[in-house]
Amino acid sequence: MSDTTFIVRLDEPGEGPRLAIKDLIDVAGIPTTAGSRAVADRATPAAHDAACLAGARAAGARIVGKANLHELACGATGFNPWFGTAVNPLDPALVPGGSSSGSAVAVATGEADVGYGTDTAGSVRIPPACCGVTGLKTTWGRIPAQGIWPLAPSYDTVGPIARNVGGLVQGMTLLEPGFAIEPWSPSVVGRLRLTADPHIDAAVDAALAATGWQVVDVDLPEWQSLGWGAAPILMAEAWESDRRLVETAPESVSPGTTAFLQMGKAHAEFLANARQAAEEWKRALRAVFERVELLALPTLGVVPPEVTAGGDDTVLAAATLPVNTAGVPALAMPVPTPGARVPASLQLIGPWDAEERLLAAAAVVEAAVGPGPFG
């Protein structure tokens, strides 16, 4: 088990489920570092828990630590020059994914039953895709974000990571007491085809075929033109969230993160067009969900890159960021991929506030193809 999984380990008493909390999320009495030296150097113990922890506290959950992450949540690889990079439990040579890297590794290695992560462009889906576990990006605004270090407030969401679909359901019951999945299976699923490794595409197709669902190909050119076309909103908001760190403590922000954030300055002039693109993208997606009940595609179209080779955030988030632009929920889960270093990850996307049905559908897939490498 890697010492880079957690920034701070905790040993809370109790018999409830064990939680790994991404260190963007306030835990009373513990400083929040956001995986950043610039933040850690100034951090004081949080006065209160973040709002999203209320249900877990009421259920007697035990927080086992503040999980590591990509610095300031500004990347999809999981790299962290200050606290180390969490180790991928499937293959240490590969990146763990970001930004919720430590949360995914903690559940994969059995150090936590559920991990809480945040997802702005794919951060509770990309790490599970890299590490062979499951993650649920919730509908924007469904889970309160108070007490969480922001990246891009128009995109930021909170969601659970777990070894299997049952663990995601448990995570949602902690985030939203009273949550329960519906006894439901979709009639028609739309298969969206983006650029992807053929072996990954084949594994996703095989998993869908095993369910017996009616699967139809969906052409959605707006995914790129509008879903990604609105990305300047994310970049500009990220710059506003963290610019003071770059401006006042540049030596304590890594060059890669600094470059990521500074792109937001250049994107500000495109905000009006980006906001229009975001609204048009939501309308396009509503029209799609009038024809199909869910969308299906790979979470990650490539094999996770080698740690030594780095990674292109645009490539890693190609299948995830437009989900955040729309604000809809999406789920990532491993599916069998014979001979692969890392199993492919199926991403299921539902309409707004459809988490109950999305998890029910994922349970159908898991029953058809079996659980992932960590059960």
C-alpha cells in the first residue's frame, strides 16, 4: 500500500463504513491542502465539515484519511510533485488518473469502502477507469459543494468511488440519506462512438451486448463542437479560483499547474460564446434523451499512459468533460477486456437527476459481465 495514497491518515473510531475523503473537501479539525504546497503552507484546521459529509457523519462513517489528488485538481493524470503520485494498483507503471487519484487507489487497495471525490472534467471517472474501480459523477448541484475547494464552480460536482456498483449505492446513501436505486433497466441505450482504442471499444460493445439491451448508435457531433466548445468556462473559472496562489506563491505551484491555470486568462475573451455553446449543448442532449434512455461509451479511449511519459489532459478527458458542461450524471465501471493491462471502463450517461436509474442500469451490467478486478 502506497504512502502516497493519503495526504493525511486518520484513525477515527466506530463500526461504520470507512471513507477516504479527497483533500479538497473540508474535514473539521484537519487542514485542507488541495494537494498543493501553496495551500498547505497557509492552511489552518477546517472549522467545520463540508456539507457533503453530513449524511456520512449521521451514519457513523469513519474517515480514514484525506486522499491525495492531482495538484489543485488541475489535471487528469494524478501527478503530484508535492505529496507524491498515488500508485496505480493494477500496474504501478501507469498513471492512477486524476484528479481524484488517492480516493480511487484507497478503495482499490481495500483501505476504504468508499472514496469521496470531486468531478469537474472527469475526476471521479478517469481515476476509476485507470485503477479498475467504479465512480459516479452526480448531477451538478445535487450534492452541496459548500466547504469544498473550488476549481470551476459551474462544473464542480461531488461523487462516490467504490470497488463495485453496490459500493457506489452505499456512497450515495451516505451523500444523500434516503437514496435508493429504482428497479429499472433501460429499453434503448444510445452507443456514442468517439475515437478510442479498438480493444476498448470492443470490450464496451461486448459488455452492452451481454445485458440484452437494445443498443443503437447515436451520432452526436455536438459532443465536440458544443460540449468541448464550452470549455473556456471551466478554464476561466479555474484561473479565478486559484490565480492568487500563482500570483503570490509561484514557487509553491508546479510549472504544469501554473501553465494550466494561466490558460484561463486567455480563455476569458471567449466566455460569451462558450456560455452560448453550453446552453445549446444542453438542448442537444435533451433531444437525445428523448430518443434513448442512456448513453454508453468508453470512459477512457486510451490505455492509461505510463507515469514516465506524462499524459495529455485533453485526450484523457475526451469522453468525460462534455458531461460536466451539461451537468448530467455519469458512471464509470470496469468491464472485461481479455489480455489488457487495465480493463476497459464503460461510461453510462443519464439525463439530469437520473442517478437512481443510472446505478440500477450499472447493476444490470455488473450482473451480466461480473465485477471488476477488485470485486
